[in-house]
Amino acid sequence: MDQKYREYMLAQLKALVSIDSPSGYTEEVELYLMDELSRMGYAPRRWVKGGVSTYLAGEGDPIMLLAHVDTLGAMVDYVKPDGRLLLSNVGGLQANNVETENVRVRTRFDGAYEGTIQLHNAAGKFYFFRKPCKDSAADLHQIFVSHQLLLAAHPAKL
């Protein structure tokens, strides 16, 4: 592969994954794709329910590339009084895959906050993985957000 194409693809990958785009909030990444495809000389179109498509031209049997542009991740169930965020079980979150991961929490009204997924009770992890436990992975983990005190004072900002 030519080095210039490799560099272009890596730059595009970095740009795309840097755009917060949780399910239902894909407008920013869609607009980025529209601009980039237009810059390349194509005539992209946005779909009503999200997504971007364009005609690439050519002859013979057409080929279509389709990929979702939303990022899948943890969903917040509710904000605790101390400002920590409890995670929802939606999406099949695996506790052992996300412990200590850095996250960005996109809010409806106030931008995004950075945080870390932490165990609610470190001893709970031991029991969760070694004996039957009524707690799910989401029950064991919560997100500690860097602006935790702000969220505790103003949970409606989420």
C-alpha cells in the first residue's frame, strides 16, 4: 500500500474516533463525513435516521460499503447523590473488560465529562466472579467523573 494512502487512512481513523458519537448523537460525525466526502469531490447525502451515503461511480457490479458511525458503550442508569454514575445493563457490558477504563460521558445539556469506571466495592468483584451473586456487572461498577461534585449538585445537567 502506498504510504500516502496509509497516512490518510490513519489520519481519518484518528479523526473519526475522536468525535464523540454515542447512539442517537451522531450528527457531528455525520457532518464530518459529509464535509470530507464533499472535499473529495463526491455528493454525499445524509439519511433521515442517521447515516451518510454517496455514489462513488465506476462500472460493472456495484459495491457498497456500510458501517455504523455511532460508538457503542456503557449507558448511565442514574446519578447517585454523591455524583457517581451507575451503569445500565443495556448492551451486555462485561465487568472484567471495563474496570479502570477511562471514559467520556456525553450529557444531554452540558457537553462531555471525563471519568473512570471503577468498582463500587472491590470485595464485590471477588465474590461476583467466584460464586453466584445477584449483582450484575453494571451493579458492581460505577463511573467516577472528574466533575463529580458538580454532577452531585446539578444532576439535571445530564
